Amino acid sequence: MTTELLIRPRTLRFRSALSTGAGMRAGVEGFLLRLGEGLGEVTLLPGFGTEPADRARTALGEVASALRGSAPPGSPDEVASRLGKIAILAETPATRAGVELAMLDAGARHAGTPLATWLGSEVRSVRVNALLTDDEVDALVSEARARAHDGFDTLKIKVGAQSAEQDTARLDAVRAAVGPNIRIRVDGNGAWSEAEARSRLQAFAPARLEYVEQPVPAADIDGLRKLRSLARIAADESLGIAGARDSLFGGGRPAVDVLVFKLPVVGGVLRARRFAALAWDMGVEVVVTSALDGAVSRAGAAHLACTLPLEGPAHGLATGHLLDSDAGGYAISHGLCHLPDAPGLGIDPGELGW
């Protein structure tokens, strides 16, 4: 069976705007892909390390020409080999991630096995955190209690959009509401200077945070490293800068305690697996998270999570409910993302209108 890359622009809208340290977000742009029976998704976050839409369109055109008439890949290594011959993908990580996922899905479906199994691991349910979205203290506390009651053992809260006093009050209230055993992690989306982050982290200490994600701008790797004396620090947007791997692991000591992988930023499942292996060898944990993208990309991220150590932290994949529509999304219950035991990603292309 030969394949042709089909490309469909798409816009994902959020049910309500999401407040972050980098500003308000109402949705994301990108493309849905189909390669034979394989599905892929390009999620564009140009302010967070991906290429802009026009560059993605150009890259997709070149990929379509390069892959026209090709057969489904016989192994993940073959996927990597084919993509390595398309030069523009070295500079377009979101496009690479989407095309790679379509090829991986097609190959695993052709082999009759779930993607995680095709990658050498077992399909399992994946622990996920609950992303809390309310800004006001009482509403945030109610949301936190509800998610803990639903079985989530890890809560994530966006910080940086409000004053230090307001964020501190929000975190203290949530900690008091859910008790000592629920993990709380926060994400600053690079909102602070190192000095301001230092002040914030000291104020946040009573909330006993699991980690603080991206407290300083992406390029401030030295700032991330210095802040580890105050809290466990995670890098997210920093993975999208040129030379991120050398910067984060240079000098004989990792700059962070946790790496947060978004497939469109790191360039796909296969690149993420290689980066994750290096991280774990150096004592750095890995979290796979949504780019607030659609069901296809999150499915790929969930299969990636299955290839990581079971004892690792909860992953950030329970975000489908934030979208106006989430056709094909995996079921989330009791703090777990439940992957289907079906070939490839297990998503019927018909659910997405193909």
C-alpha cells in the first residue's frame, strides 16, 4: 500500500481563554495530517519554540513531495531514516513532530500493534495531572477539591499572570484545601526575572510544591540552574531554544530537575525518547505534556509516556476538556489517561472527518 500525505488546516478553540504568565491564550493553530491510515497533527506555538504557520506550510509541501508513493514504514528506525533525508524538518520541529507521528501511526497500524508496543514498550494507563484554570481563590479551591475527589494525585496551577501576593494566596489556599498528600506543581511560563523568581519561590515555599516549571525566560538557563537551591525546577520553553540539550546538560551538572516535553517543541516522539534517555541517565525526570493540542498529538504523547519509567511524575495530558471539541480523545478517569489496546494510536480517522 502506497501513501500520500493529506493536509488539513485546523484551529483549536478553548472553551474559555487560559490565563498564563505569557498572556492570555484563546486557542492554537495547526494542521491535521493523514498518511495512508496514519494520523498526525502539527501544533504551532511560534512563541514557544516552533516554526510559524507559513514555514510549516512550506515544510509540509516538501514532505508531501518526498513521501509521495512511499510504503508504510517497517520500523521506528525507518521512520527516523526517512525523515532525516528531508532537510527542512531540521528547522521545523512542529511539522516534524506531526509528520513523524503520522508515519509512526501508519507503521504501527500496518504491523497490527499499538504504537507503544511498536516502540518496544507495553500499553498501559498513564498517570496525569489536573490543570486548574480558575484565577480567583475560592473558585480555584473548589476546582482543586473537585479534581482531587476525581482521583487526581497531582494538580498544576498557572502562575505569573497575577501579583506575587495573589499567587501566594492561591497556592496556600489550594494546599490547605487538598491536604499534604496531593502534589502541586506550578508553571510560570517564563514570566519572571531571576531576582523576581527567587522572591516568588521563597513565598511559595509553604505550599510545598512538587516543582516550579519555567520560572524564567527560555534562554536564561543559568537562572534555572541557580534557582534549584530554592525549589525543584523544570524546563519547558527552554527545550525550544537552539542548543537546548547542551545548555541544559553542560558543565557536568544538569540545569534543572525535570524536563517537560511537548512534541511540537522537541520535534516528535523519537527525538523525545533519545532526549529522555539522556535525562534519566543524569537523574533528571521527564514529564510529557500537552501543547494544548488535539486528540491525535496528545495520543502520540501518551504512547511516548508509556515508554518512560513507571515511577516517574504524572504527565500533563488531561487537557482535552479545555477544547470546544475533542473528537478522538482518550478517556481520562481517576487521574489516569486510558490508552486503547488497538493498532497505532487507536483513533478512527472517521472520527476526525477523514
